[in-house]
Amino acid sequence: MDPIAVGYISVIALFVCLALGIPVAVAMGGVGIVGMYLAVGDLFVTGQLRSLPFATVNEYGLAVLPMFVLMGVLAEASGITTELFKTADMWLRRFRGGLYQAVIIGSATFAAISGSTTVNAVVFTRIAFPQMIKFGYSRSLSIGAIAGAGSFAAMIPPSITMVIYAIMTEQSVGQLLIAGVIPGLLTAVVYLAGIYVLVRLKPSLAPEITSVVSLQERWSALGRIWPIVVLIMLVFGGIYSGIFPPSAAGAAGAAGAFVFALFRMKSLRGWLVPALQDAAFISCIIFLILIGGLLLSRMLVVTGVIDELVILITSVADTPLKFMIMASILYLVLGCFLDTTSMMVVTLPFLFPVVLALDIDPIWFGIVLVKLIEISVITPPVGINLFAVMGAVGNQATFGDVYKGVFPFILFDLIVLVFLILFPELATWLPQTMIDG
């Protein structure tokens, strides 16, 4: 069979498998193996199966993934996150809608020690949602704020999403992580401003202020979140200053989180084993999806599909701006149906060669892609953060509440997306000031 025909049939088969609900890693890996077998024979397939899985999990750069996951899990298990939310609440309680603001600031801060959007969303649902309902906040907007702010973990370093992008496109992990700082903070500021405007336009979204926390209590609460500040400085400062590479920064962060957890919990019993199990489970799923996606990518390359698609896309989107707009529309649509890691692994083999052909800065494209992924995790019907929040709230809310509450935050993210496309310097300036390690 003609290799090109095999490639296109394989792409169709992949989407059929995804529509049937076959796990993404299995679908991509299976389609890639069968496609390579039909196009170039069993010897090539055997060689890939012998070398690619081991080469992927043995990649030193990917060591940062389980370390970042472990750091976030240990920080949550130690109760640091609860203290973070309480502190933000105390400082913002004097403002109407302060709990919304506390969720946003708390999530943005926790994102700096957790690379998972799902973990962020679940943690703050457990901590913040009961309090928000207790004090009379809007049920739907509370859920929307938690789900939307949970997406910060995709952009603010350490970000698992950025590490996967860097590995797949052979870019600097450190530069990508640092590039997410300004866009991440910009997103948080837009969220805060948007909530402020919403509450002023519709006061019923938040209760009237009934209690005031003294300045002494606020400063005392601030003193209890110093472990988070230390972890942020350890990871972010180490990468930015070049003291150690991202992989070592992940290990240092995980070790620091373990020490703080041990200090707070006094004993290993009851929390360490579940935390390690959660970190291992999340990491294994990510690695399986990566291996499946790389098998698919090899198939697309050897069949010649990639070369044809590059020519086709560059003939339609012949300028960087046109391509960025086209890619944005594609990811916004795909985000309604695919989870984030799968969406990135499936599409990058097609789109990244076009990025290089059009001489687009890979760091800028990566940040725009991550912003689109942030939007996708809160986009119905398959936004993973929506399911994470719904699973955590149980029967206290409906999907109607979720869809209604998350809509304003999708609009806020689209505003940030426009800024990132029009002003690439928001993503590229900070990495250029880094000290190489």
C-alpha cells in the first residue's frame, strides 16, 4: 500500500478510536504500530518498539515530570495549600467577593509548586467551595473560579504541559518554564479584574462584608506560608539563575516539599505512601501517552504525511499571524473533545514543522499553545478541570452550574490569548534574560 495513503487512513483511524472511547495512549500507539507495519514493514516496527519506549522513559529531561508531580502532591498532603487559602482569605475578606479573589491568588501561588491543573482544581474545590457556599457566594461562579484558576498550573512554572512540549519539540525546558511567568501572572491579574467588575455589576454574586480580620491576624497568617515561598524561590530561582537545570530543580523542589511535609506531619504514617502512589500513577499515565504519541509521530514521518501537511498548511496560512490564528481555532475546537496532553501529543507532529517552516519563535508558539490548553481544560463538554471539580463537589452542584460559572473565565482567557498573539514579547522577554546553567 502507498505510504501516504497509509498515513491518512491511520489519521482517520485514530479519530475513530478516540470517538469510540479507546484510551488515548493505546489508540495512538496502536495506530502508529499498524501504520508503520503497513507502510515500511515489520523490521522497522520491531526496531521502534525495542528502542523508543526505553529511550523515552530514559530521557534525562523527562525526570522533571515525576519530580514536579511529587512536589505538588507532597505540598497538598502536608496541608500547606489549606494555609495558603486561609491566608489569602484573611487578607481579602474586607473586599466584597474576597473569596473569589482568594481562590485566584491561592491557585496562582499553588501553581508555582504544582504542575498539574487537575490537582490544583481538586485541591481548591475541597478547601474553598464549602466556605464559599457557607458564606452565600454564587454556586456557579464559585465553581467557575475554582476550575478556571486551576488552569494556572499549565502556565505558571513548574508546568508539566511545558515540559512535554519542550521534550517533543526539542526546546529548552528552562526557557519555556521561565517564559510562562509573565503570561501566568497576566492571566491572574485579568481574572482578578474580571471578578471585580462582575461583582460590582451584579452584587448578588457575593455577600456583603460582615467580618473584618485584624492586621495582627493577617500578618500572623502570612508567616505560616513561608514554606511555599521557599519552594518557589528554590525552583524558580534555581532555574532562572542557572544554579541547576530544570530536572535538578524538580528534584530539589520535591525534596523540599518532603521536608516541609515531614516537619508539619511529624510522622510518615498515613500520608507518604498515598502521596507516592498518586505521583507514580499520574507520572505513568503521562509517560504512556508520550510513548503512544511518539509512535504515532514516527509513523506520520515515515509515511510522508508530515511533509505534505506542512506544504498544505503553509499555502493557506502563509504568515505567522495567520498560522497562529488558525492554530488557535484548531485547539479551541479540539479542546472541547480531547484532554490536554493527548491533544498536544496528537497535534504537535503536524503543526510544529510548520512553526519552523514559517520561522515562528518556538518559545512564543509554546506559550500560546499552553494558553490554549488552559482554555481547553475549562471548555465544555470535555474540559478535564470541569470533571475534576464536579467529582470533588459531588451532588452539591450540577453540570449546568459548571457550564454557567466557567463561561466568564473562558472570556478572560481569550483576552489574554489575544495579548499573547499580538505581543510576543510577553513570552519571549524573560527567557532572554536568563543565566544559562
